[in-house]
Amino acid sequence: NEEQVGQAVRDSKKKREELFITSKVWNTDQGYDQTLRAFETSLKKLDMDYLDLYLTHWPVPELYAYTYSEIERLYDEKLIRATGVSNHEPHHL
């Protein structure tokens, strides 16, 4: 629904800075390069330059360390303002 969210934001006439936009990387998009592609696709669908929060949806055992590494890089480059996780247990963190 990212395209619809992006359109709703544009239709609202609100300044981007007044809104808090969240997305997440899905299981099939995890890994270093895949996470970057998924993130870029989300930005394009939303028609935005950055996200306020980018989540890892599930901890894919073989990939979540690579996923987190890419998300940290996106954070360092100020393409995301915050990161988080969903559906994780303490031992995943």
C-alpha cells in the first residue's frame, strides 16, 4: 500500500516534516543488497526522500545480520531517521 500512502500524503498538502512514515523490509527482501533494493523501491513508491522509521519484519536466520548492517548504513546516510524490529524475540537482538 506504499503507493496509496504516498498519494494520500501528497493529497493531504501536509509538509513531509509534519508526518511520520514507517515501512518495513519483508522476509523475502532481507540480506544486504536485497534490503537496499527493497528500501529504494519503498522510497520510489512513496515518492519520498527518506523514511522516519524502517523496520525489519521478521528475523530471517541466515540473513538478519546482513539486513541490520544495511539498515545501519541507511541510518548513517540519513535516509532513515530511526530503525526498529517487529516479530523478534530477545535472543534475536
